[in-house]
Amino acid sequence: MIGSLFPARAFPPSAFAARDRPRPANGYDVIVIGGGALASALARACAGNGAAVAMLAPDAIEPTPAERAWPVVRAAHPDAGRIAIQADAPQRLAKLARWLTPSPMAERTGCLTLGLDEDRVRTLGVESGHAKAHGVEAWMVPAREVAALAPPLGRGRGFAPAQHEAGAMVVEADCLTLGLARAAEEAGAAIFPGARVDALARDGQAVIGVELGGRFVRAGAVALADDASAIRLVREGRGRLSLRREERTALTTGAGAPELGAAVIAGDLTLARGATGAATLSGPHGADALAARAIALAPELAALEVASEQPVTLWTGVDGHAQIGPADIDGLWLALGFGRDALSPVFAAAEHLAAALGGGRDDPAFAPFAPTRRAAPRLSEMAS
């Protein structure tokens, strides 16, 4: 069995938390609420477009639980709409990784999505076709090739046909987030850890800024890029977000996990090994059940010890789509609900929102994720 819990592994200390920082100015063009990889990427993109930006992180500058639970950037996805916006995500990451500090330690491991029954194999074949149509290298491979791409799977239940996405990359999510935040600051964004917004400031129904520590901070636009913060702020403002929750557990092992090869998706279980030699598992069950499922897939994992256990609440739109774009409320923008695959769309979503906030043309690939789409309104206000 996976062993008893030990203190969580340490990550590079955040320069943002280590020094005194001035309080936010009286106003900004854009306020980004969140402290994870998505929020950091959005702050960087907006600042790069010349906007005056503040990123208000409720806690430390660190990945959201969803971003940390599946530290993989990939192009393929069960939703063809997601493939359209993240088809070049691994290439974007590879380019960024050359100069981000600290390095996100991105490794091109590939990703195997196992077909554990005939129905799943057929579905994966269809999904692979969608991926290929967008130029993504994803194809079905037999069980013997799965065992070659991820040897531990060859000795357990993971010996099964799979979709293989060759270009998928595993990253250290903490390093990626910190690197993006530093890049945002270098581009001119003001980064504020531990800046928990009290409320969205209104003028009538329009959002015109935030209330922070008893102060009003004006903004031309407020972008919610953190699911937990968004739910709190919108509910406290007597609004409603159309999001669906999923409760999961994430386990991180100590360094020294066996070479896994490709990252693995097996139904609702995910497994990846990073450059530090630690493996991350995520699934819908408690720690013991999750460990048992992982060992059934790859018996070599039985020798590992768990370094940290974390409950993870994931959010997606009620129809399964994320929300990316302007909300029904003037001045409010959303980047929410990416579900289990939270890192892959970060770069494209950030660039799209930054361009839209700057008055650029809409990218039709993002139309299925528009919060204001009438088929399923994403955000609605309740009467005051």
C-alpha cells in the first residue's frame, strides 16, 4: 500500500510573499482576481497589451487545486470545442519554458487515455479523429504499445488500448504559476498576494471595481480567474453562477516514483510524474481507494509513500463548458470552470481575454464558451 503521510514537498519560495509590497493604487484598467496559473497568465497578457493591471490573489501566488491536481498541458480533449482552443497548448508551453523563471520543468512525456472497455475504445477513436482534424498528434495504440510507452502499466490493469497524445507535457505547476506571475510583473502588472477582495463594487448593476480592505479600487474591468473567489463574490452579491461541482482527492508522492513514461488518464483517475520524480494522482474517491485503484493500474506504485493529500473541488459549467469572456453584467469578465484539465487552456484563454479587454475582435473558436450565450446563460443577477 502507499505509505503514511509525510509533510508536503517544498516548492521555491515566492518572491511575492517575501518582501513588503505597496497597497494597490486607486484604480486600474483591469483587475484580475485570482492567484493561480490562469490568473497569472491573464495578468501577464493584459499588461503586455499595455493595460494597467492589478492581480489580487486571495492567498499565495500558487496553482489552484485543480491546476495542481493534473499538472499536464495537452491539446486533446473529449470536447471538440476545447481542442479548438488548446490545440497548440504544448507548443505554447515549450516556448514559454525557455525563459520563465523559475523553470516550469516541462517534459514532453505524452499522455495515454486508456480504453478500459470496448465502448471507451470506440469513443476515444472518435475523439482522436477530432484531435487530428485540428492538427493534434493523437491516435489509438494497442495494449502492447501502451506497455512500451508507460512500462508500469504493462504489469497491471493499465495494459489496455489507449489514445496516445505524443506532444502532451508534464509541468511543475507551482513553478509555472510563479514564473507566469513574475513575467506579469516584469510586463508591468502589480501583483498582490493575500489580497482577498471583500466585494465587487457596483454602480447600479455594472461592476466598476472592488472593495478591498475597506477601500474602493476602481477598475475599467474586473476579471474573475479563480473559481472559488468567483463563487464567493457573486453569491455575496446575490448573484448566481451556473457551475457544477465535482469533489476529488489529489495525492502527491515523495520523490523517487518509478519512471512512468506518459501521463495517464484512466476513466476518472489521472496520474502523472513530474521532473522532480514525484507522482500526482487524482480521482473521485478517498486516499485509500484512490491509491488502490492506482496500484491496480500500475503495481509498481505500491512501493511509494504519499507526501501530501488534498481535497480538490473542481468546477465546470452546467453543460460541461467553461466560461470565457464578458458576463451578463457590464464590467465583469469570466475565466472559470475548466474542470479536470485546468492548465491546458490557460495560455489561449488568457490571450483571448486580454485581446477582448483591449477591444480586439472575438475569436469564433471561443463562442461555445461565451458566458452570455443565450442557449445556457452562465451568470444571472437576482433582484436586489
